[in-house]
Amino acid sequence: MNISKIRSALYKISRILGDVNAAKKGTVGKRIGRRAAGKVTGRFLGKLFK
């Protein structure tokens, strides 16, 4: 198993744990908004520096 697969798996696990934590705290809406904003920003930056 190479390092990129391990890293990918760790990121997925941390994302799931973050979702569970947000659900416990009742801040799911904030988390969804921040993730959506991050995706939009990432796409914009990707196009900008292409």
C-alpha cells in the first residue's frame, strides 16, 4: 500500500469524524457551508493557476 492511498484513507476518516463531531455539536449547517465554500474556492484557484 503506497503513501498516497494511506493519506487518502486518513483524510476520509478525518472528514467522517468531523461530520460526526459537527452532528454532536449541532453545527452541521456551518460545516456544510464551509465545505461548499472551500470547494468553490478550490475550483476558482485551480482555474486561475492552470
